[in-house]
Amino acid sequence: MKCEICKNKIHETFLNKLVGTYVKDAKGKKRAVCFECQKKFRNKEEMIKSL
């Protein structure tokens, strides 16, 4: 799976869980965000603006 912000591959744990998170946009669609982008954008509104 790829990050919606930086388009890099998101790493997964051995149980196929993302090392990152999902963020819902205004329409309710889930978007994957990597750990590095989570550190860069501290809150949900900043992440959604960068999409």
C-alpha cells in the first residue's frame, strides 16, 4: 500500500497491519498515511489539506 501524501510504500508488520494510520476525508473515504507524514503533519486537518 502507498501513502496518499508522499506516494511512498507504507511498511507493514508481520500481521499485515500498516505502520501508519488511516484518515477519513470530508467524503468519508479512508486514506492511508505513512508514519513519516504523521510526524510531519501533526493534526488531521493538515493531513487532509495536503491530499
